[in-house]
Amino acid sequence: MTKIKMNIKPLDQWGVVQDLPLIISGPCSAETKEQVMATAKALVEKTPQVRVFRAGAWKPRTRPNSFEGIGNEALGWMQEVKAETGLLTSVEVANANHVYEALKHGIDILWVGARTTVNPFSVQEIANALKGVDIPVMVKNPINPDLQLWLGAIERIHQAGITRLGAIHRGFSSGQNGRFRNAPQWKLPIELKRLVPDLPMICDPSHICGNRDMLLEISQKALDLAMDGLMLESHPNPDEAWSDQLQQVTPVALAGILEDLNLRKPEGEDREPVDFLKLYRDEIDLIDLEILDTMSRRAKVIEKIAEYKKEHKMTILQVSRWDELLKDRLSLAKKLGLDPKFSKELYQQIHLMSIRIQTKVMNVDEEEIDLDLPQK
């Protein structure tokens, strides 16, 4: 696709940014007035980088009878946050009534959530409610990796007259038990940025990671990919949060993450939004990350196989299975246009790693088995 021209104001003209990157933080859900105010005051005290306070008033949940948000009352708490701390406020909207209520309560920034982005009817309803309104709006990527759906939602909001418009990258559902709650698939936000160079891009590491342990890693990666800001969830007592406990951090912990970030400048003096060569290099980095993540998942499956073999007194090396696997993988590699010699050497090394994992799990000395692989 060719680049798409939209009338979008840069982030420094939104009236919310003092310095880049833009840092947005606050609890996943507004639970009580005390919890909201405690979070906001701690953010002001511990993390002066935070400019925008976020909290969910309405929570779209997978199943009923879960906590689905406080609703309009939470918007009043956010009004008090702004009055007492000076922080700007932001909330997710999923329908026209949410938009009207947020505007009535003076919320500064709206965002469209991933579950809403998937439905063009819902996005259009929100867009219709925004006509004639001058407010920043950000659109999260849809749950599934569908760039056209993400772009379409952004276009609908833009056609409503919104010029302070941004995107939020929060990762994509993959259906796999990988290390991420939502796989980053960085190539999609990079491609969106290529198509709409003026579009500010915010990363939501909390929803990508699903746990607090990787927040620094993903936040750094997002900034290295020239994203304009971060949305990180914080809570006074994350383990007692009413939703998404594992991915929230205390304001003190957030301060540590922000302190450890390395803010790099784009190469050279040319401030074109996305350098073409850098884009390809970044894509290589992301593919490598996906390869390593895949190999890690493969190793865990091998461990399960080894445990089964150990329990059932089966041999580690099964030549017929290896021969069958190698023929199948080389045939597939050929169809994909990969060099046969490279593919063979690659799978020999992968199989060798598999054997070594199994010897460790089964408490077998490597010297007791022949690790010379068949050369067929």
C-alpha cells in the first residue's frame, strides 16, 4: 500500500506533551475514589514524567459477572484527580454514550479499546458522537493482527474531524502460550507508521507483557522503534487490583522502569518520521526476536517429550522419526525458497539441541549416546 495522507497534528501540538516520550499511567480500572486518588498522587510524587492519568471506567470483559467497571462515577473521581494534581485524564470509550459522558466530565483524551476496534459499527458510532468535538483520540490495535481493521478504525475517527489522532500498540492475540500475553508483532505498528507517517504511535507494554517482569524490556524496544510514548498501568497495590493484577506496577516501581530507560535519538539530522533503512533493520531485529521466542517454546515442548520418554522407558534418539522429520522440513524449506544446504544444517543443529535437552531431562550422560547425526 502507498502512504495515506491525513490531516493529523503532531503530538507536540496536542496540548498535552511537555517532553517526549509521552508517558501515560494509572490503574487498569478505577475501583474506588481512594484508590484513584492514591495512585494519581503517588505518580505526581514519584514519576514527574507522567503527564496523563489513565483509568478504566467501563471494562469489556470476556465473560459476564466479572468486574466491568464503576462507570460514570469513576469519571467524577478523575475530575478530582485533574483538579488536585494537574494531571490530564484519559479513559477508554466503547460506544456513543461513553463518549458523551467522558466529554461531560471533562476527560482530556479518549481511547478506543482493542475489543471495540474490531467492530466497524462500534467505531463508527463513536466517530459519529465525536463530530464537531476537538479532543485527542487514540485507537488501540484490534485483538487479532489485522492491519486493515486498525487502519480503518483510525480513518473513521479521522473522518469525524479529529486531527489530534494517535494509535496505541497493545499487541495481538496469537492463541499460543508464548512469553507475551499479546504478541508484539512489531512489524504491524511499523507498517502502520510507514503508511501514515504523521500518526503518533504509543506503546502499551502492560497489555503486551501481561506481567510486570518484562515491562522495561518492551518499553525500551518500543522507544528504540521510535514510538512516541508509553502507556503503563500502575496501582498502589497491584496484587489486590480488581483486574489485570500481574501487569500493573506500583508508582515506585514505575519510577524505576522509567529511570532505567535509555532515550536514544534518531540517526542523523534528517527528522523524517521513519528512516527506510532503519525500518528494515528494525524488522530484522523483530524477526530474530520471534525466532528466539519460537525456539524457546520448542525447547519447552521437547522437555515434555523427554519426561514422557523417561516415564515410559523410551530411547532418546529415534532415527526413523528424525529421518522423517528432516525430509519433511527440507521439503517445506524448499517450497519457501530457502537454500537446501542451509536448511539441512539448521535442522541438524535444532535436532542436536533437542537431543541435548532430552539427555538432561532423562539424566543421561551425552557420552553414552551417539550425537553424530545421520547425514541423509
